[in-house]
Amino acid sequence: MVKPKKATAGTAVTDLILDLFQVNNRMLTAGDRLVAELRLTSARWQVLGAIVAAERPQPVAWLARDMGANRQNVQRIVNDLEQEGLVAFQPNPHHRRAQLVDLSERGRTVYDRALKLQGPWAESVADGLTLKDIETARNVLKVLRSNLEAQAEGE
């Protein structure tokens, strides 16, 4: 008879990571459906959110860093958003080639409409969870992110 392995933090976090992959895939699909009528995707919406969160125009590289994303992927999305009239490039006084990215008026309108759709949707996704559950999950994710960032810095 094979004895079951004793659970460790490593095996538990592996299971959590696998769950996170599944949730992430479903979250992206749900986000795509939610904002499709606005001609957005989850990725475009996420970049718009990063621009809003930055509070002032930033270069693509900084947006990508803040998102924990690949600069080239963010650049491609920003270029698409610029073609759609949702963002505008501004000169960067500190770097000639790294233009600053800012939300256009149209981009602000589309982003605000997406947030209005997101509110009721988020309430339905939170069904069955307490605020304490959500805060605990966020704390766990913050520690995981911090540990991953520390590992990346050590490479």
C-alpha cells in the first residue's frame, strides 16, 4: 500500500498555481465577452486600466513593468489602441524614442463604459465569498507576487 505524501507548502502552492491558471483563462474569456460590445478584449482593457492607474502619461516600458507584462506585447496592444483612437502618444522630454502613452477622450469614455459593465459582473462573481475571504486571497497573491519578483531579481 502506497502512503499518501504529506502535504507541504510547496505541493499546496503548486495546486493553487494550477487553479490560478484555470481561473485566469476563464477570467480572460469572461472579460472578452463582457467588453466585446465596446470593441475591447481583456488585454486591451487591462492596458487601458494600466494607463489610468499610472495617473500621468508613461512610456510603454513602464506600463509593461507595472503590469508585469512583456514590453513587446504591451507595445503591440498600445499601437492597436492608438489606431482605434483610444490612446494618443505624446513626446517624452526625457527620452526621444520612448513616447508617453495617454488616454484619449474616446479612450476615457470606452474605459468608463467598461467599468460600468464590470461592476455588476464583479458582484455576481463574488457570490458566496465574504470580504474576509477576498482579503485573504489578495494577501496570499501579494506574497506570491513578491516572492516571484524577488526570485526574478536574483537571477
